[in-house]
Amino acid sequence: MTVSGFESRFALGVQHASNPATQEFDHFGCDINKRETLVKSDGMQGSRSPIGDGTQAGNYSVGGTVTIEPRADDLTFLFPYILGGTESTDSFPLADTVPELMCTVDKGIKVYTYRGMKVNSATFRSSKGGNLSLELNLEGTLADSAGAAGSFPSIAATVSAKLPFLHSESTITMTATSDVIPVDNVVISIGNNLNLDNFNNSQTRTSIPEGPRTVTFGFDTEFGSTEESKLIASAARGISGNIVYADGTDTLTFTFGILQKPETPIPVRGKGLIRPSFNFESMKDLANSVEMIAVTSTDA
């Protein structure tokens, strides 16, 4: 029996020692796996050939990346795991810790379940002519024994029936310009920067502590007088900005604290339009009590 990618399925659920996943997602690729190491004992016994008799199973980790095109109801489920805070009327706050979850991946011949997972990073991307996508890098502690074919939970009804957000539905406003900025593409990255090497005297990770959070925001735009005067160079303290995806029913808004970057280079690569790439790091605005990122996401 051979298996094709279209047969695969992906689901997440609240962390539990034995319960199955509860929320299935339409996915576009997943490399979440158990990754083993071997501990070799290859001493000298009068031969040039390495000796494999003393090899044992070493530490193993679980993790990888899954790509989806998130719908509004998908994001309602996911944002507490990305940002850490509990939803309050479509607002998703930050928290110093992010909760654990578990995931199940059906690969046709076997069904694989991983537990103690946390979001290491979440990268949102959109570009002209396409949908908003989300790359979730998940890292965890334990892998269940592989399940038999057909043991994926019966949760097909939980796959979202909504449409993903389009890049053409996005609006970027930077306070330095008070103008809407036309953009070719957008990348928003939220990193929890987990400590992934906390094994201690265990074969598996004993915990996955959060590191310093990072938030970045990047886009390409046309090069004109507004961009030259307001975006190419800015004061070291930075500027603020936001991006809104609105499809007429649901709205997804990322609002940034202080967006900082050095002066942006202006490359000329031919006779076409000059399009600088702006790459900001978002920081907390302590003086004005504004977090590095605030997210609201409606699910009408």
C-alpha cells in the first residue's frame, strides 16, 4: 500500500494524557514527527570497522510545522495557543506562558499523536492574488504509539466551512503617514522562542519553557515621496501601525506597539518599479501601556 499526501489529515485538541484531538483543519503540508537519536558505544577492539552492538535509543523530540489557510473560526481556536491569553469578546491578549495542546496526524498507513505541544512560532503570510496562510511551528514532549489506519478521530464536521481571508481584503495603516499603504505581500511573525533542549535526565523533554517573545512585521510597497519621507528612515523609537483583513463578515486585526527598524535600503534591480522591503520589529510601548501586538478576530 502506498499513501499520497491528499489522504492525510491534521487535528488539534486540548492537552490531555489520552483524549483524542477535537478540531480538524484543512492543511497544506505537515512535517510534525517524532525525531529520534541514537547513542552509540563504538570503542576500540582491534578493528577499523565501527561496532554497532552497543547502540541504544537516545533522546527523542516531537515537533515540526503545519501550514493552513486559517478561517475566522480556526483563529478563535488557535490564538490562545499562539498568544497565551484567554479570549475576551474577540480580543486575544498576550500572556507570559502559552498553553499546551496535542495534535494528531493521519498519514494513511498509521495515525500519529503527539502531546505536550506548544506553539514555538506562528507566521502569517499573504501576497497579491492569494489567501492568508499560517505556518505553525509546534514543539512537544511525547509521542503516542502509532495508531492503526482508520483510527483518526471522527471529527470531519469540525473542519471550517468559512472562506479564508484574501490578501486583497487587507489594509495597512502606518501612523507615520496616516495613509493606507499599498503592499505586494505581508509577513507577520510571532515567536515564543521556546527552550527546546530541556531534557535533563530524561529520554524526552521534561518541560518546554517560553523564551523572550518576538514579533516582526514586513511588507513590500511602492517607492514614492510618502514612503521616502515617512518610512525609509524613522526615529529610533519607531512608529505604530496595524493591518486589517476584512471579508465583509469577519475581521482580523493586528495592531502593533512600537515598530522599529534601521533605515531601509532602496535597491534598483532594473527598469521596473522600485519596491523597498520594510522589515519592522514590534516592541512594547511601556510609556503608553501598549503591548507589542494586540489581536482581535471576529467569528460572526
